[in-house]
Amino acid sequence: MSGTIGWAPALLLLLAATGAAVRVPAGEFAPLFGLDKGQAAFRVGGYWLDRVPVTRERYAAFVSAHPEWRRGAVPALYADGRYLENWDGDRPRAGQEHYPVTHVSWFAAAAYCRDRGGRLPTTLEWEYVAAASRTAPNASKDRAFTERILGWYTRPSRGDLGLAPVGETPNWFGVENLHGMVWEWTSDFNASFITADNRADGDTSRNFFCGAGVTGAARREDYAAFMRYAMRSSLGATFTLGNVGFRCAYDRTPEAAGRAS
């Protein structure tokens, strides 16, 4: 499903190198889970989002500046033993510099985004943008769109052999590679199934670290979204998997956020 139609290779590499971010406008969105009874949608405030997932080259620059995040230097409290296992020492393997970085934990991803003056996007923010096709801001009820996504979710994982340099024809918001390449960390990844009842009883911390019950779903026909929520709920913050990467969000322009960080 990932492709590069209409985008010159040189431009794709430039986008990967610069980490250009796009402005996501405010809007209304009904996620698969989390709405209260009678609630139609959540209001999503405007923010900036990385156009493509963080690449290995960009993450290597972060590691160089922050040696505490080198392979072999990160305590088990913040990443499991597979952290950056698909690198050659402190560098990505040759030819994979513009692949999305994987084998990074939630803690590592969050640290990278903080260093850039940003943060990980919330699940609501990520799903809001990911519901867009190339021609519509919300294609979650478009059967052809969701079936294309499901085709990627259900194919066997091939690790690095299944990856490629980031970049493709952007969706409605101008964001690329949300589907068809890697899963992505969100700031509240394991609170995805929190319901109104969970919030009322103040049990959010247990749900964040242990997962939560699958209740309160909207758009039950959107099985692709369900698979994303289920996948997130299976993760732990120290996990470093070969098919999980990330991108950063910003509450102001990335340039301004970087100057303030």
C-alpha cells in the first residue's frame, strides 16, 4: 500500500532528512473507543505532526548527542534487551539510514521528541490523522480504504526486509506512512481502551500499564482501527519491537519548539 507515485526520490530523501512537519488543523473526531454515552465526538486541537516517521539517521543524531541512549547504555528500566538490535553498533546499517527507526521503546521515543521540543502524539491525535485517505479527511467508513489497511496488518512481518525509505503520496493532511510501514508509539498507547467508567473510578494508571477492557467501541465496522487499539494495548513501555516506530507532535511550530527546548 505504501508507494511513491508522483514524488521524486530526491524529494523523499530531503523530507526524511529534514523531518519536515505539517500543520494539522483542529477538528472533531469520533475514535473507536472512549466516547461517553451520547457523545458524538471529541474536539481535537490544532497541532504539528512529523510528516514521516522518525528515521534511523535522525535517531542516530539524537544518540550521538545523548550517549545515554546508545545501544547497550540504556537501563532495562527504560528499554528491553532488543533496543536498537538492528543497528551496527551506534549507527544504522548501511543503506537503511532512511528507514523508520524501530527497536526503540516508548521511553526512548518520548525522550527523542522532548529533545526536539515536542512530544509523542496522543492516540486521539494519531487516529484523527490516520483516518484520512488521500482524498478525504475521514475515510474510516470507506470500505476500500480500510481493506487496504487491513491487507498490510494481516501480512506476515518480514522485519527490515519489509521496510523501505520513508515517503509516499501524502494523505489529506499531508502526512505520510501512517499505514503500510510500521506501527507507531503514542503518548497514551496503553490507555486506549479506557472508558468513561474507568475515568470515573480514577483507575487510569492501572489501565496505562496493564491494559483495559475492550468496551465502549464506536464504528464497529472499522476493524483496522480495532487492530491498532488491540496492538497498542499489548505493549509495555520498555518493549522494543522491529515493527514499531514513532513520530513527534508539536504544540507550536517545530522550529519555535526547538528554540525553546
